[in-house]
Amino acid sequence: MITVYLYLKILHDGYLLNTIIRRKYGSVYSCDLDLALYPFDYQQCFMNLRLTSALKTFLVFNATSSRVINEANNLLLEYKVGEVWMEYSNSGMYSEARVLFPLTRRSGYAILNIYIPTLVLLLVSYLTLFFRPSNFDVRMMSALTVQLVIATLFSQVSSSLPKTSYFKMVDVWFLFCIGLTFLVIAFHAGIDFVINKEEEEIPGPRPGWVGHNIGNGTMKNQLKFNQRRLSFSAVTQVPKASAAVFTRITAASDLSD
């Protein structure tokens, strides 16, 4: 509810009459919002008032005495209403006034539900860089899970916002997070490729395994060694009976004088 106090100067039969008009406006009107900086945007809405009962030569606003009072709550669901003021214009045929409503978005909800969770997810993605290089599956699955959660959160937030033809700040933030997690995944893949390439270039027998075959069951324990100079292998096999046991060990180590 907006209460407008208008102080008018009326010219009637050569006399100047000062008149005070007090009106309350409680109507619903639309306001064009620019969401490019969402959720840290600032909006300005306005309501135009025009005195069409007489020309400006007979009826004009008194800019020094007229005022507007906002009787509603300044804290809305998503915005905070700032100080409401009026602008005057007597340049046309009629006297006009514009009531301005500054709106500042309350960004606490977006910070708690968008930015803090995504920052935590980015931290988890960064921590995967400190995992052991041999744990490729763990590193890759952790980074992929983080990217999937961020993409799901992006889809939920976008569905709750008005559709716009331009990017909003929150869209840029989510795209940055998705791109950063993709770089982490690409880094893990590159590290695994380099490690496997170095192992293939090591001369001599490849790193092997130790296995025990008893009956129809097979148990294998992978043993990998990354040394370069000296390698040896030993194979021990028990003559075939009801249960055959064989062991194969391959190792490599560096020797110094």
C-alpha cells in the first residue's frame, strides 16, 4: 500500500490556491527485472502518476512539499525495499510524477543453497589430486561424482528461475564449477596415461602377479614394482595332483655400488 501526498498549486480566476490531495494506491503492477546479476541483482521499479484533470498551466505538482510513504513491510520474500521517492516532470501537457521503488535481492538463500554446497564440492574435487596415483579408480569416481552432483544442482536451480535469453551470474558460476571439475578429470586421465606409458617402457619382464590355483578357485594378488635397472623372475610349480599350486614373482630394484 502506497500513500501519496500531493501538494498542488491551482490557478482559479487569477488566484493561487494551495491544495493537498492524499490518496492511497493498492494495485498490482508489473516490473521488468534484469536478472543478469542474479542472485546479487539490484532492481528499480517505478509507478507513473499523471494529473489529467487539467493542464499543467492550471494544475502542477509542488515538488518541495509532495512526498510518498511506503506503509508496507520493507522485507519481502526475495527483496528488500529501499527508500521510496518521487520524481517530478512538468515538461509535457500534464503534470507527471514517478514513484521509484529500489529493490535489493536478499541473497542469503542463494549463498546457503548454491554457493556454499558448490564450494564444498569443488574442495572435494581438489582433494582428489592428493590421492595416490595408483588409485586411479578412486580418484576418477570421486571427481565424476562431484561433477554429477554439480550438474544436478544446476538443473534444479535453473528450473526454479525465470527463463531468460542471456546468462545470469549463477549460470556462469555453475559453468565454471563444471569446467573446473572436468579439468580435474582430464588431469587424472593424463596422470594414469603417463604412468602406464612409463611401465610399458621399462625393459625386462613386466610387473607380474602372485597367484594360487587350488581346485577351481583362483586368487590373484597384484604386485607392481617401478624400479628400472635389475629384474629377476622365479617360477615355482608343484607337480600336478588334486590341487596344483604355482607361484610367479616378478620384481625389479635398483642397485648401487
